[in-house]
Amino acid sequence: QVQLVESGGGLVQAGGSLRLSCAASGRTFSGYAMGWFRQAPGKEREFVAAISWSGGNTNYADSVKGRFTISRDNAKNTVYLQMNILKPEDTAVYYCAADPGPIRVTTKGYDYWGQGTQVTVSS
């Protein structure tokens, strides 16, 4: 069983930066790939970024490439999403998720989800 708690969301002006954190608890965190997803009102949940257990492999949605960076610190049981050059269209609730298998770019396959943290980007 893995429990995930996101933090770091808030209100920021366009062009600014935020760093989201996802703290994991439970004895099964080791070996899990981790992903970040987001969901805006009235829209479906979409993939943002993912990282393998070792941190050696990452994947990003085209909409955030060059602006967002995913990383993890397994000693602290934490995964991060550094978000730079934020745009109003980045406004959404951001969720972290854990996958016991290889990294994926869809919601299917992720067994554990956090409750989300709100990110609002003003113009």
C-alpha cells in the first residue's frame, strides 16, 4: 500500500515558477515509477510527466517540455515537479501517482493517487 500527498500548489503570475512535492509513505514505494497528472475544470485528466524508480528515465507531455522538470529523492520518499515559465493554461489540479510497472503516459496502470494540489496561473 502506497499513500501519496501533494503540496506546493498556489497562485502565481504568468512567467513565474512553482515546485510541487509528492511525499510517499508505505513500504512498497521502492521500485515504483512515479507520474504527475493534471485536470482542469470540465476537462479530462491528462499526463504531465513521469520518472522511473532509478530516475534514469523521464517522459514529458509536449505541452510542458522545456518548462517542467520531474525528479525524485528516494531517500526522502519524495518526487518533485519543478514548473517554470508558467502559463494560464497550466492552471489545474495536479496529482501525483505511483505505478508498480514501467513508466506510463496515461492514467491506466497507476495504482495509487494523491488528493491533488491546486495550481492557478494568472495573466
